[in-house]
Amino acid sequence: SISVYCRQGEVVLAGVLPRRSPAGFTAVQIARNTSGVRRVETFYVDAQPDSVGDFELKTKIKSTLIADPRLIAGQVDVGVYGGHVLLVGVVDSWQRVEDFREDVRAVPGVRSVHSYIQVGVI
């Protein structure tokens, strides 16, 4: 399945798809042809060996972000695919981007962090 994240005209398509899947290509074409979309990025993984583990990891990440007084957790969406974490959102400074990334990296079980966080007007 493909999840769609969109902030300020930037669309990130993410999910579990086999390599070179026509579904991934089709999703990109649909997004690019959608009014208001300025940019399309993709983040696909071949397999999600433990969807329950990913759900638990996402819950731990969100709890960590909510507990950090420097951050407004709702500014950034979190996706977890095979332990790989996807961050999509808009914050007010590059320091906030690093704060989000730092907090996520510190959560046990995170294999990698892929940030599509933009700096801009919130």
C-alpha cells in the first residue's frame, strides 16, 4: 500500500512495494498531474517484515516528540516502514529539523531517518 503525505505542495509517496512496481510509477504520475503539487518524492521499501513492530515503533517516536518541549509534534507526520522512519512536515527553522531528527534517531529500533521536513511559514 502507498501512503501519501503532503505539505505546502510537496508530496511524499511512501510504502511497501516490490522494486519497479507499476503501482509506484502510477502513483507518481497521479501526484505530478494533481493541481497544486510542486514536487513529488518517493520512499518505498521492498518489505515490511513486522508491521506490528513498526506500529509500536511509531508510537514510541510520537511519544518522544510530544515529550520534547522544543517541538510541536503535530507539525511533522511520521511513517515507519521496516524500521526506517519517514518525517514529513513544515517547521520554522533548520534547528527544529535537526531537533526532530535527533529525537527520532535516539529511539531504540530506528534503523534510519529520512527527513522531508521543510523550513517555511507555518
